[in-house]
Amino acid sequence: MSTNGHSHFKKLKSDMPAKVAVVLGAQWGDEGKGKVVDMLACDADIVCRCQGGNNAGHTVVVEGKEYDLHILPSGIINKNCVSIIGNGVVINLPQFFEEIKKNEDKGLDSCKGRVFISNRAHIVFDFHQTVDGLQEQEKGNKSLGTTKKGIGPTYSCKANRSGIRLADLLGDFSVFEERFRQLLKSYMLQHPSLNVNIDQEVKKYKDYATAMAPFVMDTVSYLHHAIASGKSVVVEGANAALLDIDFGTYPYVTSSNCTVGGACTGLGIPPTVIGEIYGVVKAYQTRVGDGPFPTELFDELGEELQTRGAEIGVTTKRKRRCGWLDAVLLRYSNMINGYTAVAVTKLDILDTFKEIKIGVAYHLNGKRLLAPPACASELQKVEVEYITIPGWNSSTEKVRSFSELPKNAQKYISTIEELAEVKVKWIGVGKDRSSMIEVF
């Protein structure tokens, strides 16, 4: 009996189809991942979030309706698609329900029975957000520019083994209460200005335990059986490669792994089931918050990119810093993630530029660098070597095929492919789902 069972398991594993497509940000976020995921979700059975929290911000425009998503996967727009929020994501419960209501009020189909969260996902408490802000204040002019959504403190609790998960909330509530009181008292000792009514908070989360029950499950087993049965799965990365806790511009990074490895650890899926890995890159470069930005523009061209691209953060509402595309960082992002193809978004924003530059190499201390230095202070000092491509000075917003693009726009795309060493599969020329050009 045990031999047969073991051989069946081996057969299931060896025959398991590589059905999982992973969509990742290739820059500092805000590249338009939500739009690409929404497009892929039209043909997907399941769409998953694997890391981050509501510090992410994905805007999806469908038939003129604009949906702002922070915790919910972008696949939620497809009413036939199941959305999974994995163990690597940290969840603020009040904002989870607030986001559902806000988008259902816009016409989104009911999320009940369509959204499920891992019972291993950690909870972002309101005091985590307060502490996030206090820690930024303490850093003074050396602040990191976080979103103050409590993401960092929650991941710190997770690493310190003092975090509280949804499984704890939905289990023995007396155990949850004991751990919650202990954690909050510990924070109040560290931050005397933190003033929280513990009894009131405990009561609030007892109510949340009931409200969350229909949304929580063992998502690891669910995904394993779904993939084994041939279901099509899309993984939506939050944040982006250059914000990865290990590979980003540390310490100006997020608190999770938003490169391809985070898809495995954040969902409990093996790398053998991953098929396509799509990177999403804006046709230029943007960044929210502090940190080095070698190709940043401080002149009227940067302002034009900011204005034409409506570069304001979905989560923070801060203006995004803008600059030319950085091929050094894009190559580095590709090295880490191994993109099978990329999507270039917001090409139409460059329609009015007479000349367009791309950063192709760095110079530091007399040396030419083809990869970014690990130290943020050194990256801040690099001088960028550029190439210049003539603009096309015509609108691309209504173009729906690569061959119809202006020749100089085609040249710009082919140059990106050559420099990044990866093929471009889609090109975005507008906000709506329909404004994506499929190249191959």
C-alpha cells in the first residue's frame, strides 16, 4: 500500500504541468503590474499575491472604471477567477474590508467565495502603523520614505517570532489575546508615546475573528491541488526588484522579497511549477520616496514626465521622481529574476519628446560599471553613460500593433530588448486594458 502511494505521489509530481506565470516589477514599483496581471487574469483560474501588504498600489482600468487595489490581487476584476493572498503577505484587517467595500461600491462583483487568505499570513495591527511613523520620525533627515503602513514593523515581528498570524486569530482566542497583549505591551515599553486601549483592541479583533473566517484557508494545499489538476495560475508580485530586501537599493527597500524567489516562499509553491516569468518595466524610470536614483531628471523634462505620466503614488499620493530608463538596473533585475519576457508600459508618455535617453553604464572612481554597486552611497555617486534615441513626436495611444508604431518607437523597443537582453512581449500605450499591444 505504501509503495503504491509513494509511486503515485512521484508520478503526480513528475507530471505536474508548469502552469504558473509570475508577474514582477522590474524597477522601483509603479510599472503597471496590475494592468498586466488583469490582462492575464482574463484567462486564469487563480491569481495570487505572494508578498508585501497594502503598501502596494495597483490601478486597473476596465471599461472606463478605475479600481485601486492594495491588498486584493488584480485578478479580482475577473469574476470567474479565484484570488489567493499567500502566507508571505501581511494583512491589515480593517483595510482589507475597507478595500473590498470601496471596490464593490464601484461595481466589483462580491468578493465572498472569490478571495482566500493563507492562515499563515501575519496580521498588521494598527499599532504597527503608528510605530512605523514613529520610527521614521526618529530617523530624522535619514528617513527611508516608507509608506507608514506598518509593513516593516510587522515583518520585524515575523522575523523576531513575536508576530501573530490569521491562524492564531481564528484558533483559541484566549491564546491570541495573551499574545496580542504581550506584543502590544512590548511596543508600548519601546515607544512610551504609543497610547492604545488594549481592551478595546481585543474586543475589535474578536469581532474580526468571526468576519475573517470565510476568507481564511490552507492556501498551500489549495494551490498544490489546483496546479496538479491543471489550473492556470498567475502570481502577482507587489513592489519591485529594486525594492527587494536582499537585492534592492538597501536600506531604501521594502521588507519582503519581491523578486522571483518570493513567489515560492510567499505561496508555498516549488520553483519547478513556475513557467513564465514576466517583468514589467516602465518606458522611463520612476521612484517614490528616498534613495539613490542615478538617471533622475531635475529639469523641465522630468516635470514633463511627471505631468504627462500622472506620476502620483496610488498608496502614498506623493509625486513620483522621474528620469530616463536605466538599462543597468534593468539588466540587473533580469539577472536576478530570469525574465522570459517583459512588458514595457506607458510608452505613450514619451510621444512628445524630441530625444529620449537610456542609461547604459555607470562610471565610478574611474571605472566603467555594467552592474550597480551594492552600497547605496556608491550608487548615489555614479555618473551615468547615456545613449540618445530620436523621438517619434506622434501619438501612439490608438496604436494596437507593433508594426503600426512609429519607426523610432519600434527602435526604442528593440534597443530596450538589446540592452536588457530579454524580449518585449507587450507594450502599453494607454490606461485601459485594451491599450496593450501584444508583440508575440
